[in-house]
Amino acid sequence: MIPARLKQLVRGRAQPDSMEAVVHAPLIAASDLAGLAAQASLLATLPVREVHDHHAGDWASRWLGRGLDFEESRLYSPGDDIRDMDWRTTARTGRPHLKIYREERQPTVHLVIDRGATMRFGTRRRLKVAQAARVAAVLAFAAAGRNGIIGATLWDAQDQDLPPRHGRLAALALIEQAAAPCPPLTDPASTESLHHADRLAALEASLPRGAQLVLISDFGWLTDAHASQLARLAARFEVWAIQVVDAAERALPDMGLVRFHDMASGQGVWLDTAQASVRGAVRSAFADHLAAQAVCLGRAGVRHQWVGSEADDLVALLVNG
């Protein structure tokens, strides 16, 4: 539920002309990119390199299969390739064993940036969607610095897929799209079709096995019905859910009698925020909501943490969250 007085809350005392300029400005200023790149250099969220040269196949995969690095021996099963027989262990134990190798791969990082209606809200420093773009920028720079393959999907009124590419230029192109102006939707209920089940299914079908999938959203769409799909994603990929939360959602400020507007459904309700009991009830309800979502994601095997939309130091939050 979002306050109807969004302009006053988000933009302060901005005049109409300056308001229009701010609404249609990029979510990340060019002057901020250097700072985000510096944060990325400190971020250690991706797998650790085990060799020194940057080239294809120099990252250890979590998946076992054909490769060069011996991982373990296991008992032979009918149908296994006899070319992988571990004859030394077989001779020692008297039982047929097979050698298992760890696959080599270049890391593939796929970022999902939610630009939906509920993300186009913020009361401290920036919109939630702007913070999502900043998180994506840090992760994209970090992946590029580790010679990763970077791709993205922008969840918007019209979803946009950015094909996986290498290098810093690929990271900059991704960041440019993630930081594109994101003005409020004129009719959120009609322009945003919340087919997140289809979106999750598309990710499962299109991403290479073993990719790192990062979902950056407020997860206002998440229900128990999505748990099975998330579990399937977590079985194939390393899934990380970064939940962007605004300060006013965590603790409603005293604004008197205010009409709140649900930007996803279009429904509205009046609340007297001057009453401490009302603010306390909303705070408790939102805390319970976050806890229920954390349980849902945890049961699905998804790493989860939340980030405040007002936070500047993303490294501390992403590493220690």
C-alpha cells in the first residue's frame, strides 16, 4: 500500500518543472557509476577463483560431470561410462568405482530487475527501483571484474531480455538499461500483468544450468503458489533473492489522515497515521509479511536478504545481509 501523496513524500518541495525533469531522469547518475564500481571491487559474492589467468573455463562449477579436475570416486552403476573407471580404487576395494570430475565453466550471472508498479515508490533518497538498479550495477561490475558472463531480464510493462555478454562494456550496457527512467505508471492495474509464474518458468527454460540467478525486487508479487517454481530454479541454479524495502514500509511515519493507494491493484484505503496504534499495527503486519516471505524463499532453497532503498553502502548489506 503506497501513500497517495507520493510526490510530496518522494520529491520533497520540488516544483512542477523540476519534478518532471526528475521523473524522467536516469535512475543512476553518471557521476555515481564510479562509486558503484568501487563498491563492486570490494564485493566478494561470486565464486572464488582458483587460478590466476582470465580465460574460459577457469571457474570451479558446483556441478559434477566431465572435466579436468578430479572430484571424487563413487561406486559404478549400470550405464556409467567405463572410460571413467577408477581402476586403482577398484583394485584396492574389489568393487568397481568410477572417477567423477568437476565441470569447468565460465560463471554466468543473470540479473532480474523488477521495474513494476510497486517498485516505483520511495520516501528516503531514492525509489526502490533506483536502488534495484544500483544493486544490479554493483553485481554487474563485480561479475565483469571476474571475467563473468552477464545477462539480465527487466520485468516491466513489457519485459526485456538482455543477452549474456562478457566484460565491462557488457556491464555498462546492462546498467544503462536498468537505470533507464522509470516514471510512475498511469494505470498500474491495467499495464502490469502479474504473470510471475510465467516469468519464473521462462527463466528456468532459458538459463544454462549452474548459472547464478539474482532476483532484485520488493517481492510484492510473491505467494506460496510460487514456492514450487522457486524450488525448481534453486535446484538448477544458485538463486539469490535481494528484497528492496522502503523505510516507510518498515515504519509508517506520522502524516495524519492519509489515503493509501495500492499501486498494483488500484485499491485505496484511508488510515489515520497520527495514531500510534495504527502505525504499530502496520509495522507489525509488514514485519510478519517479510518473515513469511523469508520462510517461503528459505524453504525453496533460495538465499534471501533485504536491502533498504535508502542505503548507500551496498557492500556491507550484500556481504553481511
